[in-house]
Amino acid sequence: MARILITSAIPYINGIKHLGNLVGSQLPADLYARYARARGHEVMFICATDEHGTPAELAAAKAGKPVADYCAEMHGVQKELAAGFRLSFDHFGRSSSARNNALTQHFAKALGENGLIGEVAERQVFSVADNRFLPDRYIEGTCPNCGYDKARGDQCENCTKQLDPTDLIDPRSAISGSTDLEVRETRHLYLRQRSLKGEIAAWIDGKTDWPILTTSIAKKWLNDGEGLQDRGITRDLAWGVPVQFPGAPWQGMEGKVFYVWFDAPIEYISATAEWADATGQGDSAWQRWWRTDMGAADVRYVQFMGKDNVPFHTLSFPATIIGSREPWKLVDYIKSFNYLNYDGGQFSTSQGRGVFMDQALSILPADYWRWWLLSHAPENSDAEFTWENFQASVNKDLADVLGNFVSRVTKFCRAKFAETVPGGGAFDDRALALIAELETRTRAYEGHMEAIDIRKAAGELRGIWTLGNEYLQSAAPWSVHKTDPEAAAAMVRLGLNLIRLYAVLSAPFIPDAAARMLAAMHCEDGAWPGPVAEALTALPPGHPFTTPDVLFAKIADEEREDWAKRFSGVRA
């Protein structure tokens, strides 16, 4: 049994996330967490809401609420939606927690005492109309690299280029829209990342098993142009972790807070501490996951994120950890994702274009979305959601293949043998060949899941479902029953045991349907299969079952057309 720490990039608090956000971090992380638990590993799966910085302040102002109240409300909304998608977090924390305040200040103090934080006088954009300095995310303009006209002052979300606010063409205040901007002097703290470049480069070079997407982005930021740069870690904001605190190795930083990208990744650690607090455990309970001097040396730490988050998780957060000179756990594997686009364009939070998590659950159960998103995960390139593809995948994979198999086996058995597993007969050569192929494909499925090759795993699982249908069609127990009831009984017994096997293998992808399948088989044994031949004897003759209702309903053309219209523009 291994100990596996899993974190997904923490979502911003400013509103409900769309399906592109979901498939880029939280959902694949949940898939891996569920699989790891099923294999008997000890898992700690952590996420949180990212509550500091510009997005929170702007969203709260737009909602007409104090920022603390807005964050508390939206944390509850995001937590509820996560539960609706069956995301199995051990804890869903908050970056505004007292734990994260203290731990962020702890890291900053350690870095400062190690000579890795410097004070810099810099010229920053000041909005005359708003009477305040504008942190980078409060400034919008045209990206000088790609021409995107809604680039933010820290990074262009279109081309992912890291920016300074003064780089933007035609900059404007994100608060008021005013272009009456001046550049004035202010003082901030910088993390001296350049002095850690050699250590970070050596650490990245040692990660030979990382996805190409992750490594290529990390090395580009490390080496291209002027290479790794020192990075400002404070901002002129009211909402956030205070920079001036007792014991801080600097003075005169009142009224400033730490930059959200400095404190947000630290929340991975803090949220684990919040978990220990919530479960009535002491500090050793969370430290064994995070401190190598407390047992974390044998932990495998896996992060999930979209490609736009890779630079901060491969450079800035590791710089914080390494630069502290304390025995904190560094990530072992980063699974990064490209973008999921929407129906010929892009998902857009600002324009309300696409399907958002609350909307998705209002029209279909979570498993429908989980299956499509994971089986089309944008691993090696950008992927695209289209309603036609979604309908076809649901109808074929879930309804025609898996759902149809469950329905045919249980209804035939009920009609000919009652709702108990029939005895008699023995597995023939066709059945033995099926079992042998299932053995091969189940082990291949495990290999893809271990490697976190999500689309390959989904394809193998789909193939495993298909084998059952092909066997049923070829064996034709409804015909055999007329002349050899015992042979038909053996076929049906194999089919019922296949339903249980499918439930266990499918649970990481479609947990609700898997639970219904196990319940229909009157089976509480969801243990991961060893030899498939043994797993297919789990339900003995005489074992009762219940014929379930339709496992997956097909999506009609009229529904698809209606949804395509409803989610094509601005949501209310």
C-alpha cells in the first residue's frame, strides 16, 4: 500500500466554473484518487477555493457584498457543486483560512531570513479615477504578444505569456474602465527566484517521467529569453494575507498583502492542516503528508492542473518550498492539461458561453458529464466539446453498450430463471476466451490508470464493456435456453458477474452508475479484481439480484438542439 497525496489546482472564488475548468484539474484528480483508493492505497485528496486577490474583490464589488461575505457564500456554492459532480475531496478548504494566513507568513519569514526576499522600489500603474494603485489583475489591455484585447496585467490567458501591466497596449482599469492611468513609485517584496534557478533546474531535470506538456512549459519559462526572473509577491490590496506581521524581517509594508499566487499554492498544505483540525487530529496528522522529517518522504505527491497553471507550480511554488530550507514535500508528478474548447469557440466565463457546472447538473446527472469529459480529456492537445459528439458518446458508450448489457442480462434472467443467479452448466470455450481477454484488458486498464493516461484508460474501459455485449450477442442465451437451459444458465451467471466486475472497474469514472449496478447485484463487495476468473465467481448460484431501471437514458435530438441554443450566449 502506498501513500498518495493528490491536489488539484484550486479554483478562483469568483463565480461558478465551466466544464473546461472542471476537466482541467478537479475531475481527473478525482478519477485518480478514486482509483488509488480502490487499489488499497492511503489517499489524501485536497482542494480549496482561491479567495484572495483581484478576482475576489472585483466579483464581490459586482455582487454588492463585502468580500469576506462573498467568499464565504461562493465557497459554499463551489463545495456543493463539487459534491454534485461526486468529487471525493478529503477536504475542500479556503485560502482565506487562519491556517493559510499563518503558514504563508511562515514561508515568507523563512525566505526573508534566508536572503531570498528583497525589497524593490518599482513604478506601478495608478488609477486617478479610482484613487489607488492597480495590481496587475486590475488592469486590462491588449497583449503585445498575440493581440488579445482582454489580457490581464499579469498574464495573457489567450497565449499564456507572463506580462507586466506596463507591457499592455491601451491599458484600462478593470474597476472603472478608466484610461486615466499614471505610473507612480511604490515598494514591494520580490522573491529572488533567479538565485534558485540552478536548484530548480536540477529538480525539473530529475523528473524524467513528467508529461511533455508539463516539462516543456517549465523549461521554456526557466530558459527562454532572460530566463527565470525574480517575482513580486506583494500587492497594494486590502483583502489578503497581511505582509507586515510580528516577526517579519522587514518594515514599512503596512497596507499590503501577499500576491495571490504566493499564498494560493501554500493552501494545499494549509488545507491539509484544516482537514486535521476538522477531524479533531493534531498537527502530526497533516505533517506526515507534507514534512519529510515527519513521514512525508515516502509519500507520492501528484498535482493536476491546466497548462496555464504550470509555470507557477513548476517554478514559483517550488522556489518557495526549496527556498524555505525546511523539509517540505515537493511534488513528484504534475499532470497538466490543454484547453477544452466549446462548440467552435472557447468557453468564456465573462460571456457566459458554454456549459457551467450548475447548468450541467440541472439537465443531466453527473455521470453523463464525467464520462464524456474524462474520455475526451485534453491531454495531448486541445479538445472540443460539441453537443453532437456529447450526444453520440452518451448514447453509444453509456446507453447502448454498458446500459444495454446490464438491461439485457438482468431482464432475461428474471424472465427465465427468476431474480437469482442461476446454477447449472459450465463455462464453455467462448466464455473462457472472454475471460482470458478480459484478464488482458483489465491489466492494461490498470496500467493506463497508474500512468494517468486518462483517454487511454477510458478507451480500455469502453473496450471491456464492449466485450460483454459481443459475448452476449454471440452466445445468444435466449436461443440456447430453448434446447439447453443449463448452458444458458452458465452464460447468464457469467453475465451477472460481469455486471459486478463492470461496476468495480467503472467506479472511478461513473461512481453513481457503478453504485447502482452493485446495489442491483445486492453486492457490497467492491474490491478491485485480482485474477478476472476469480472475480467472475463473486456472485454464486442462488445469489439474489434486482433488475434495475434504465441505467442511462439516451439524449434525444430535440434535447440536444435545445441545449445548444440555451448555452450559446450570455447566461443570466
